[in-house]
Amino acid sequence: MLLIDCPYCGPRAEVEFSYGNEAHIARPLQPEALDDDDWADYLFMKTNRKGVMLERWVHSHGCRRWFNVARDTVTYEILAVYPMGAKPPKLPERSYL
Amino acid sequence: MRTRYNVFSLARNAMRHHADWPKAWRSPEPKSSYDAVIVGGGGHGLATAYYLAKEHKLTNVAVLERSWLGGGNTGRNTTIVRSNYLWDESAALYEHAMKLWEGLSQDLNYNVMFSQRGVLNLAHNQHDLREISRRVNANRLNGIDSEVLDAKGVKDYCPAIDLRGGGRYPVLGASLQRRGGTARHDAVAWGYARAADALGVDIIQECPVEGFRISNGRVQGVQTGKGYIEARKVGLVPAGHASVLAERAGFRLPVTSVPLQALVSEPVKPVLDCVIMSGAVHAYISQSDKGELVIGAGVDKYVGYGQRGSLPVTEETLGAICELFPIFRRMRMLRNWGGIVDTCPDASPILSKTPVEGLYINCGWGTGGFKATPGSGHVFAHTIATDRPHAINAPFSLDRFRSGYLIDEHGAAAVAH
């Protein structure tokens, strides 16, 4: 069970939250200029990091606000919580084989 | 010649107090070069190596496993085998596997304990009933045995169930595939390993793949924990770690890795002689030959490589099991664990060539790869040996995410993925 520190409500259990997957995916500014490969990459290809993953969460059963989380996907440790639109904080790289 | 397992070898070894059964497979040091290397020594990887050797006479092959054989998802699933998938492409793939399952123990000379005890997929509301009728009709058009049971039919087939479902999960009917059932998952890995080894395949455990040597868009070999191995053909069969390996080979995959949980109870006398699945509550249950109830739960909602699931998922599954089977309420769970499954956006696997020539990938099986083990290995071996997909796995290419030809089995596959 994750304990997620909602920036607006404080630490709550993971069942109160919904997952929004990978953060910082930029919508193409010129969609008409994209070919099928670019669309496939934008729509389907995932970072799916084993290590530090930057991801979006929403406090569905609370304030219903979105925010970003940096989480280690092996130890499940939450390393940082930061608001939508903010740049990710500098974190040491963790890599696992 | 390897010892064949039969009643005479059993009797002979019984006389010697089972002290000198020969090893089921060798454990050689890797050679410096192979015709083909398979990365991943689970059921799918070992099956691929076996069919490469048996059907395509490619015996200078190594299987590289990062830990021990069948220690990943092959040894962590709930052992269910069925082929009642909705779409034609999936039906062809899983039915191909089912036909191989039916002769597998004889083919491998290894008892995989395949038991066609019947698989029920429950309907809890009118919508489920309509979905089931649709899927059963689709299955029959594809030549797959499948039938609809009403509530009384479910109770007759599985007397232990409570049709009221505690009011929360009333059982209105079910689909039944009588040819579905279970198989001993470890035996599948061991059986394929032994049979592949007998044909000359080198099985190398504790040999993680750290990277690939690629020049001019073509794979030249793999860098491993036991040194560099040259290979012109490399098949990746890595389950949950598909994206990790793909990243090292320089391409991206549409998969999300999440833990899928299962539990077993204390062993009890025979009480459940079929497999019960409920897509709506994402719980499945069967009873192993040792008497333990084997319970499958859902996936965590977030990316994870921790090989353990989160507690709320366990709670929800066990809650549903207790409503459907009040007689199990006081049973104690002995163990729970998780396996990392790589799920695709359309809940269908990828069996495909990759942007790197000579590199092939078999991944994305999500929550349901075990049942496909023989078929997956069979068509993937064909893809590697001939450098072309088999007609059955052609629709499961990586290119479908570019062309938009998705095989959307979400919900359609009789279970909520």
C-alpha cells in the first residue's frame, strides 16, 4: 500500500487515488505534420521505466486535483511530489538491470 | 540417448531408491557463438527453443535466463488454460496453443499434468450475459468448444458456488469451455527444457543479458553476465522486462509493466473440480492437485517491477471470492506473490520482428500468457527460423500500433485485463 502525500490534502492511502501514468508527454503542436510513426510513438509507446518513473496521480476520492509524483518502480519509494506544469526536481539516477 | 520417462524407468529407479535419476538437462558454459539465442528461460522461451530445434532443425541454440528456469511468470501464474477468446486473431492463436496442450505430455515425454476440467466465466448481470452469448457464438464460429450455462447449470457444474453471491455478485449464468482447465506450470518449463536440451539446445541459467551489439541495423550478438555471445538471430522473450531490453536495443514498446497477484490457501480435501473465473470482479479460483485453492487477483493500477502486489487488490479479490464461495470464508491463505506482467494497450501480445534486423520479440502477454505457452513458442520459432511471421502471429506485429490494426481484447477476452 502506497502512502501518497497529496500536495493539497496531505498523506493518504493509495486507494483514494487514481493513476494517470507517465507525466510530461507533450501533445504535438503541429498534429498535421506528424506521420504514422510519430502518432504511434505519441499514442502508444511507453517509457515504462524500471527505476525512477515520473507519473501523474489524481486524488479522486479527495480534492480531485492532479499532481506529479516521482516514484521508484522497484522499491515503490515516493521520491518527490510536485505540481502539474512544474519541471521535475533533480533526482539521482537509479538504474536496475 | 536420454532416459525416457516411462513405467519401466520408474520401476528401475524405484529399485535404486530414486538415488540416480539422470539430470533432466545439462548446464553447459555458453559457447562464444550460436545460430540463435533466446533471451528468457520461461515457458515461452523454452518452448521457442524446443520448436526451433524440433521443427526447424536449428539446434545450435542457447536459452539465456537471468535467474532460474521458470522463476518468473511461468512459476507465478494460476495455471489456467483456455482458448475462448472473442476475436478471430486471438481465437486462432490460443486455439493453436490448446491443440498443442492436448498432446504436450506425450510430445515432451514429460507429464505436464494438463487437466481439462472445464473453465467457467461467470455472468453477474444482464450485460455480462449478452457478452457471454456473443463470445460463445464467436468461439463456435471459430471451431472452439464453448457453451452458455444458465444459473442452474452453473450450480450443477460447480456445487460449491453460492448463486446469490452475497447480493453483490449474483450469478446469472456462465460460459463454459469444457476443454479448458489447468496444467502444472513448473512442469511445463521443465518439460520444455528437458526436451530442448535433448535436441542439443544449451540452457544457461544465471546469465542476464546486459546489452546488444548492433551494427548497420542488424544484431550481431548479446553482451551477457557470462561474456559476449555472438548470434545473428536473437529472440527476446522477457515478459515483464520487455521494455528494459527493448530500450537497450534502441527501440520503444507500447507495454506497461504491472504486478499481477496470486494466492494459495492451506490444502483441503477436493471441493472444486473446475476453474471459476469472474471478469467483473477479476477473481479466479481453482483447486490444485495438492488441495490448495489457487486464487488469481487483479493487477496493480500503477507501473511496478517489485514482484509483489498491493494489499487493496488482494482484499478486493478475496472479498469477491468469499461472496461467491461462503464455504471458503474461514480458510487461511498460505502464500501470496506477484509477477510482473507487460500489458499492451489492446490487451493482446506482440510476436513480431523489430526495427533491428535479426532481433525478434515475444512479449505483451499481459495477464494471460501461460495458456498460450506452446502455441506462442511454436509460431515464434517459425518467425525466427524463417524471418517471417507464421500466419497465426502475423496480426500480432509491432506494426499494428502504427497501422491501427489493434486486436482489442479488453473485456472481450472473458476477463477484465
